[in-house]
Amino acid sequence: MSIPIDRRLSVAPMMDWTDRHCRYFLRLISPDALLYTEMVTAQAIVHGDAERLLAFDVSEHPVALQVGGSDPIMLARASRAGAAAGYDEINLNVGCPSDRVRSGRFGACLMAEPALVADCVAAMRAAVSVPVTVKCRLGIDDQDDYGFLADFVDAVAAAGCGIFNVHARNAILGGLSPKENRDIPPLKYNYVYRLKAERPDLIVILNGGVRSVAQCKAHLEHVDGVMIGREAYHNPWILAEAGADLFGRPPPERDAVALAMVPYIQRQMAAGQRLGSVTRHMLGLYAGQPGARQWRRRLSEGASRPGADASMISASLPGAAGTREATRQPASERPA
């Protein structure tokens, strides 16, 4: 059964970043933010190793599964699998601009086919009881007027979707890489503000270029929630600061978060995971703090050393005694 979700703060789905290890780590920093998976294609869920693709830790709740696809039947089956796995929301990707995604007829290119997106949403909603939401852009290519966004949202809302995560940029499908699409198209927050003002019954979440708690608060004067992307990955402590401001929850200690990852890492390594597959998500924990560079270096270098294990976390904390020796020597050679 779905749990209540406070949508004022969420972390955007990011390919190669928001995997289950990243989400476990971010949850330690923010007990309240809604977390999203990387995009998983409906076809991979239906025809692939769904148990592996959909696995997550119970502590990640509330957590949403983002799916990609354009076949209503396939998306319905994938949504049903996601809900059965315990996800609190199923989100349809209508915002990714990559060529690979476009060639599969999903992502941002679907904004040109609102009727198809509506059919997909209707099929997904019929398959599950958890919320079905859509993440989209303002528009695609030269279709960047407000009317294009409004017409798209109205068509999809008519199929029963009441929650839209809107990246406040156009997607340029020809000529820009996915990375360039995150920076070059101008941000038009006023479009998202207007969407919410003119459609107060919809829940509208703003995404794009959010890098501070002050920006979060400013946006929340106009929309229902703020979704943070790259900043939450490179400087995850923004989630702790936002939690203190938005939810009245005192932030944890950074060292305590780092040490809380130790038993998780031990479990993951025992299950065959590489140390670096977890620690790579922790590099930004001390961003902007004394010792941040040393922390990043010790994690990056230490995780790849033969015999390295979870004990390197405590040895790598900024200010920890003996950090040079601990990260230079494999665990089997360290003094008892």
C-alpha cells in the first residue's frame, strides 16, 4: 500500500546516479524527500530481470519508480510489477532528450504525441492503485510557447494524471547532447508558475537549476514542490538543509551519515557488490567543508585498492587520525 508522500521536496531521477545505493545514502541525509529511481524501460522490466531491476531497501520509502516507454500495454505491465515490488509511485518519463531514448520512442519526443501519452497514463492508472505521475519538459525543439505545454498537460490530465514534474527547459532533440540539454535551453520558471496558477487542481513540481534552499523556498511560493537534480548529487547536504527549513527536522551530523553507511556497505559487499559502487555516491558528503578534497580522494583511491572494505569509511573521515596509512594499505595489512 502506498504511503503518504510530502511532495515539497524530491530528488530527480538521474541515469547512472540515482541507483539503490545512492538512494539509501540520500535517505540517511533526508528522511522526508521523495526519491526517484533511474529510468528503467518498461521492456526491461517485463522481459528482463525485474527482481534485480526493481530491488530496493525498505528504508528508501517514499520512493518512486520512473519508467520509460510508449506502449500502453507494456507500461501497464511494468507499472504493475513496480507496484508489486513496493514502489510508492510510478512516474512516466516524458522528458529525457537522448538520441537512444528517442529512437525507442519514449522520453521527451512523446510530448509531440499527447494523445499517446494520455493512453499510456490511462493504462498505467488502470493497472495500479499507487499514483501515476508524469515528468516532462516545457516543450520540444521550436515548440517552446506556453500554449504547447498547457495543451500537453491538459490532454494528459484528462486521462487522470494529477501530478506533473516539469523540468523548466525545452528539450532540443536535434543538435544538443543530453548534457547540453541540461544547461543550454533557457530556464522559464514563469511557465511552470503559470501552469500551477491556471490549473490549481493539479500538483505541479518544478525541476531545473535548483541549487539552494533559498531557491526552493522562492519556488514554493508558486508551485507545490521542488525537485532537485544534480545539486542533490554533488552537494547532498542541501537535502539536510532543506529538511530543516521545510520539515523542521534537525539535520544529522555528516560523520554520523558516513558511519551509518558502514553496515550497509558490509551487506552489499557480502552480496557481491563492489565497494566503489556504493562509495562513489558519497563523494559529495563534505562538499564545501574543510577536508572535502581529502575525503573525495580517499574514497576514490581507497575503494579500488585490493582488500579495501567498509572500514575505510571511518578512516577517511576529515580529521581522522592515520587516514593516509589506512587508505594506502589494504585491510589485510593494517595493524590490528
